[in-house]
Amino acid sequence: MPLSDVTVTIDIQKPTRLMGLGKPLILAKKTGTSTYKSYSDLTAVKADYAESTNAYKKAAAIFAQDHAPAGIAIATYDTAASAGDPKTPVEAVTKYFENDWYFLLTTDATNVEQTAVADYVESQKYKIYVTKATAAADRTAFKTKAYDRTVVFYHTIVAEEPDAALVGELGSQTVGSITWKFKTLKGITPLDLTKTELNAIHTDKAIAYVTKAGIRQTSEGTVASGEYIDVIHGKDWVKTDMENNIQTAFANNPKLPFDARGIGVLDGQATTTLLRGSTNGIIAVDDDGNPLFTVKTKSRLETPAAERAARVYKGLFFSFQLAGAIHNADISGEILL
């Protein structure tokens, strides 16, 4: 993540095109010194990667979508690299994790390498890895570890790139405005699955591409833990937007006094993020349309003297109710004679 003096921590509590939050990064195996480069279209990608490469195919699937991002990035690794250069996908993502991207895709990684990448992304508690599994057995490792930050797309048509298409179509839409279920992807063939087969995929916390009511669509919208992708994405949006708002307030004011004046600015910036989050569809509203969130602050006198001396304010707390989405409907009716 970029340098910042603000840290926002969000815990999800349950009863018994934003910059940096839609841009995909493709990790590709390529001979030579490792590079990280951004591309605004497929023509630019083709200048560096032949159409036969998996990197190009991933990029093509992204840019083919109706809601494709304004740009992507591709980073490389070489299994024969010299010391200090990444030799594996996980070494590459470690090297470039702080760069401006959010969704991660791998092109040439084995299942073991995919798991290593998922382990690393999970440890960072930020960003999302989207991977393709072409065999049922490949889903097991991800299911066992119950990753919050890995999406497993099960697809047996090896030549297609549903993981890239998913990110290309949905990743850069306004965070909170969509669920990742029911969505149509260009260039992806639906699998002909029985209900039992699809249930097995969902039990493994993976998603597939199917046809329902004559419409081609994603079968679910979850990460490997079973949490919904839009929840994780929305959580990261709130964190990032609030950190940026408050960091900007620090920069744009001569100083924020450690009293009601400065604390009021922090309160206002946090509230601005949460209001925007409600407008985007992350935060629920009540029956009157009022956003369901709270922001609480401690006064100067309620904070420890040591924190005031160190100029660290830890007295702001917020909570909100997720808007969520409706994924199934059980409807009853009657016939009147």
C-alpha cells in the first residue's frame, strides 16, 4: 500500500472505477530481468507479449469485457533469474505488492504456486487474488485454507480465461454497486453442469459459469472462505477511501490541533467516506433512506496523555451495516377461486 500516516482497521461483525481498487495485475513467466509495466489497451500488450502467450490471453479476456478497466499491469518473473530478481509468482507479487493494482491474476502458475500466492495475499489483508481451477482436485487447497482474499473460478475449458474475464467485467465497476453473481462474461462458454455438480463446486467455495433462465451468468460471487466478494471489496474501499480522506486533511491543513477542532475534522472525513459508501451501495439504509452507520470520537480529555504527547489519535470508532445483496428468492403465492 502507498505511504500513509493513517491506518483504518475494519472488523466485520456478524450475528450467531476508484483508483487502485479495480486495476488488475497479471503475473507472467518471462525470460529476463523482472519488469512491472502498465498497459492501456491490448495493442500495447501485444508489443511486449505475443498472442500465443498466456499473459496476452489474460489481457485479451480483460479488455474484451463491456466494463473493462482503463488499464492493467503485467509483472514478470523468470525461474532462472539472478539473485534478487523474482523466480516465482509469489516472489513477484511480494516485490510488486505496493504498486497501484488491486486484483491479481496468474498465468503460468502451478497449483502449488497458486496456493503460495494465495497465502501471501491473505497475509497482507488487502487486495484480492482471482485464480482458475480446471480440475475439481485443484479446488481443495483453497477450500481447506478458507481464504478471504482468493476467488476460485472453476472452469474445465482450458483455453478460456474466466478469471480474467471476471475481473475485467466486474472489478472496475463502482465498488458496492454490484454483486458478483448473475453476471455475463464475454468470451466464456457456460459449463453444462447438473445441480449436484454445481452444488459440489459451491461446497468447495468456488464459482462457475452456467446458464440459468437462458442467460449466461456467474453461478456465485464468493471468495474461498464463503464470504462474498463484494463484502471484501467494499471493506477495502472503505479502508482506502477513509485513509485517503484523512491523509488529505493532514496535508491540506496547517495543522490539526489535538482538541475538538482537529478531532472534528477527523470525524467529518470519516463521515464523508461512510456517506459515499452508502451512496455506492456498500452501506445499508433504513426505511427512510438514512445510512446505517455511526461515528464516535473521544474528546481530548478522554485520550491518554501519552498519546497526546506522541501526537497519535486513537479515539475514532465507526461501524456500519452492510447493504449486502439478494441472491436467492423463496416466494409464496396462492390461487383464489
